[in-house]
Amino acid sequence: MPTDPPPLPAAQPDRTPAEPAADPPAPGARGGAAPAPRPSAGPRDQGGDGPGAARPRFPSLHSRPRPAPATSRPGPPPPAASARFPDIPPRPGTAPGETREETTTRLRPVPAQPPAAQAPAPPRPWSAPSAPAPDPAPAPSPAWAAPAPRPVVTFGLPEMGDDRPRAPRGPARTVAAAACVVLGLGLIGGAVAGSWLVGSSAEERERSTFTAAGDLWHNVPVDRLFPAVVQGTGAGPGGADRTWIRIAVAPDSGCAEAFDPLLRKALAPVGCERLLRATYTDATQSHVTTVGLLFTDADASSMRSLDRRFDNEDLDERTDLMPRPYAAEGTVAARFGVRQRASWTVSVLTDAPVVVYAVSGWADARTVDDPEPAGDATRAGAAEAPAQAGLGHEAQGLADRIERGLRKDVARATEQPS
């Protein structure tokens, strides 16, 4: 029985003599590991010329020589721990020492315990810096480059010179500037004119007031200038009420017999246009008082000058400058003469051409050796006879009420019709 011929040996790929086999990679190298050996080819993968040999599917890949695996180039070892952190001494036993077979540039994993075969590197001696010098910069790694310095930005001062470019002044700006100048001049002129008008109106009001007050002696009834009954609430000593009853009114006359010679001389600068007088008595008819209104020919400045003179020289307190009383026949004041004057007051008005005065005494014709001005007789604690009898309050209180009524009449005369 014929036997089958023996199978042919498998065809071996041709190897180029110029390509030596790759060296085995060093232990521990990651990039240089050789690929795992492929399993033996089966009957279909074996090459040959026999009838049972199968043809490879990609003959070009099988026929192309494979390149040898590239081995990684060794890099510099990582810097020591003391170089990375110069101020902190290395701690022993924290990481295994470096070996010569180590070629990777990455950080090594730190095992939980160092291998028994390798002893830890001895710690380097460390000493504190002697002087506060700046820390030395670590050696740069080849893979690291220092960043570029940041640009320095400075702010310049604004230009304040006259060489700055300016826009040319157009006609609109010129017209606006001229309008502002004209408006400012108009406002200034208006203010000046307004002040002049106000001053003129004030002078006119004062002049009209003086004119109206000077005409009251013949424009106002006598009963309004000298009321028949005058109530003096709180006008008596200690704030007691007073009531004065008119008993006589003197006919209007001049000033020749109404004042003492020195008082008439002191009043001469303001003139005497008309003198009005009336005599009153109190409710008990114990005291008599003559009150008078002297209408002058003076203006406001002359009246102010006379008022300053009376205040500076105390002319209203001198006994030789007392006004004289009006003694009406057939009344309780029939014997009220010069020797019976006990207290007096003289008031020079500055808002009207009028001098208001009053003189008081006893109704029983009692003579007074030391008359006392009303200002002194109305002071608290005054012990003279006129003060104790309240004659100073009689003269001052009645003169104040007649003056108030006169001012009311002046206000009515100067009111503008509505």
C-alpha cells in the first residue's frame, strides 16, 4: 500500500542580514518594551508551495520588513528634594533613592515601604540661613521657560500748556459771549436802578408820613386826639389800672406861654406850628395831668437830631426844662399852676414832626419843692413824694396812651386806598 509523501517544512520568512535583532529592553523601561511573540501559525498561515499551503491575505504586509522598536532616550534625573525646596530639609525614608537604571523623566511613585535591597539615602545636613537673603531660584528644567516680563505702564501728566490745539471761535460763540455780557450789564443796571428806586420810595414814604402827621392837628377831630376817657390798663403803680377823664381842652395856640424859657429855646430848632393841650383827672379827682402835642415844622433829620440831643444831654430830666400845665377855670385843675408841678415827661418822635409831653400834680393845689422826672418816679423803690403818690405813673401813662392814638391816626392817613 503506497504511503503519502512526508509534509514539507514550513517556509521561513527571509531575514535581511543587515537588520540585527533588537536588543532586549532594559528592565523598568516603559517605552522600550518589545511586542509579545505571536503564536505559531496554523496550517493555513504556513507558507509553502505544497498543495495544502494557504496564501496570505495581505502579502505586502508580510513581505515588508518591520522596523525595530525605538528605545527611549534617557533624560536628566529630577532635581533633589532640597533643590526644589531649599528652606526645608529632606526627610529620610520618604522616597527610595535613585538608581542608574532609572531613565524616565516623570515622577516616580512612592511605595508604602522602601525595598529591602535598597537603603535610603542619608539626609543632607541643613542649617538655617544666617542672613535674610532672597531664596535662590531653582534650576530651570529644560522643559520650562521663564515667562516674559510684564510691560510697565505709566500714566503721563495732562498737558496744561497753552500749546494745546483749540477749536477756532466761531460766530455762534462770539454771539453767545456778547449776549452774556449784555445780560450781565443789564442785571447790574437793574440792581442799581432797583436800589435807587427803593431808596427813593423809602424817602417818599417818610416824607409822606411826616406830611400826613403834620396835618393831623386840623384833619383829625379833637375827640380822637384827646379822647374823653382814656383807659390805662396796668399803667398805675404795681401794674394797677388807671382811668383818666378829660376835664378841659385848651384852644390851639402857639408855644410862647406853654413852656419854660429854656425848654422853649431847646425846642426852637424844630419850630412850632401848632400846640394842642388837654387836662385830665383821675377817677378819684386827686391828681390832675396836662398832656400836649407840639406839631413842629421840622423834617425827619431835624427831629432825629433833636431826639439825640435830648438823650445825650438828658434834657428831659432837668427841672428848668419842664412844660407848663393848662389850668382850666371852673374845674378841679383851676389851681394847677407852675408851683404845683410834681412830675413830667417829654418825648421827641422821629417818625412824625410831633413832641409829646405831660405834666402832673395834686388837685388840691399842693406845692412841690422837688419835682421828679417820670423816668425816676416810676422806678421801683423810689421814695420821693411824687413817686409815692404815683404822679410819675400819671404823667408817663397818659402821655403813652395819647402817643399811641396819634400813631394810629398817622397810619390811617398814610394807608393807600384799595
